Amino acid sequence: MKKILILGAGKIGRIAAVMLNESGDYAVTLADASGEMLEICAEDNAATLVKVDVTDEAALTDVAKGHDAILSTCPFFLNVAIARVARAVGASYFDVTEDVETTRAIREISKGAQCAFVPQCGLAPGFISIAAHDLFKRFDHVNKLRLRVGALPQNPTNRLKYNLTWSTDGLINEYLNPCEAILNGKRVEVLPLEGYERFTIDGTEYEAFNTSGGVGALCDMLEGKVDNLDYKTVRYPGHQEILKILIEDLRLGERPEMMKEIFENALPVTKQDVIVIFADAVGTRLGELCEESFIRKVHGTRVGNMDWSAIQITTSAGLCAVMDMVLTGKLPATGYVRQEEVRLEDFLANRFGRYYSHAG
């Protein structure tokens, strides 16, 4: 039985422990600096619980020894140190970060390693890159590749039409940092909150705009191979305009800690969410201009003895599926592994990836 260490007992770490324990093939240790969070997770009876400060590399190294894989569900700014520990103990490393600079640093750590390093394993980045790359492979040449993802409340009640469903630090990071795209075959940086558009799926209208990190490594792989590629976050109409007031007019973009405090005190958490996934490619095949799309809406479902939100299900399923594929030999076991190396059909057939079939 493979031994897995999950760091972070929050929204994603907790359900990842339950998923892996339910499979019967993994012995899970769940570690966190918060005794209170661990006490909550004890109700699941899914993992051995360990209290450790992940910023203490010596203490973390002691906990990490003997594990086959380390899954980080911690905030992105902790992941570089965690990746160093994973390399030191010879454990494969996986995370769900959206931060571009963190991912670049982990790629450097992975060079020459005898274990796998697979960042950005969640929903976006993560699954959306797998789906988009699958579309890319179906064309002789791609003119336009669009990636759109949103984690939305099913029943919005405030003017932002939004509820907190995951990491506030990650959310703000997406709203503030430069975004990667491909324009006319060249990789470029574009501004967050720009590139506004509206579209409709199944009769529901959405808006989308540039955010950071969701494109993963696609720009590295597809520069010069795709004419245009971009990633945008999906929201209900009206969200972006209020964000621009907060971030630009009231200058909260210069005070992210204040922005975090406001969001966490004003926007309630909800488990009644829906994940909207839309990937679309336009290009030529056998001389004919064609378009293909991948569209999915995912709702929460029951895992173990609890109901979990859609963002927890999709993020954890992405993390666990890719880890499972590495440890069972379906993906490389050493060095840096990109999400785009995962075949969509293999992911959806995986025992954890199948949660993306809980579509609505």
C-alpha cells in the first residue's frame, strides 16, 4: 500500500484524504499546523493526523520521510519549500497551485530528480489544460483555443453574484497578477480583469475575463503551434464591473490583505455551487475550418459519509487522479510532468477522475 502525505487540512486536503482512503489502496497521513482543523478532520476517520508547521523544513522533513507522494493543498507561497522537502526525501510531489512563479520554481527543483514533480493538478490550472490539449490534438492547425472555467454559486443573492468556495488567497492572486496568453502565435502577458466577454450555456448567461494562472503550461507548449490562446474566469454578469471598482477605483489591488479581510467577512461560504467548464477550439482539419467544444457543468456529490461542494470535488479529483496515474505507471515517475501529458480519456476513466462525470 502506497503511503501518501497530504499537507493542509482545509477544504481540499480533507476531501482528498477521504477520496484516497475510500479507494483502499492508499495509507494517508494528513498534516496541518492547526490542531483545530485536524480535530475536524478526525471525524472522517480517513487518515493519520499529524500536527506540523510546514514552514519548519526540518520538522516537515521528519514527517515526510517514508512517504511515496506528497500532496500540497497549502497556499501557493508555501509550495516551493514543500517541493524542496519532497525532493530531499524522494517523494513525488503534487499541488493545486495557480501561481505562475511558484510553478516555475518547482520546475527548477525537479531537474534531475528521481521522483515526479507535478504542480497545478486541480481544476484550473489542471483539468482545463487536459481538456484543451485534447481539443488541440484533433486539428491540423488551431486558429483559436479558448479556456473558460468558473466556480459559481447555484443561487447568487448578492450584487457580486458570488460566494467563497475556495482559497481567498488564490482568488485574489488570480484577480491581481498578469495573465499568460498566445496572440498571433507569440506568448504575451495580458492584464487581469480585461478581455471582457459574454456567452450563454444551456440558457444561462455568463461573463468571462482574464485571470492569472489558469492556463497552466499550455503557453509554453503551444507557442508557435496555436495562433491564439487565452484563459478566462467565468462569473455571472455584473461581477467584473464591481471588481474593477474595488481593485482599481478604491485601490484595494494595492492592499490585498484588506481585500481578503473584506471578502472573508462579507461573502459567505457555500457548498451549493456549480463548476462551469468550457474549452473551445477553432481550426483546420483536412483543409476544412472546424470548431469543437468540451462543455461540462459539475455539481457537488457525496464521498464517504459527507456531501462535498463542486469545487472540492473537482479540485481534489484532479489532484488524486494525476497522483494515481503517476504511482500506477500511467504517467512518468521522474522529473517534471505537465498536465498536458495526461490523456483526457485516461483521466475520465480514472477512479478519481470519474467524479468529473457527475455533471449537471
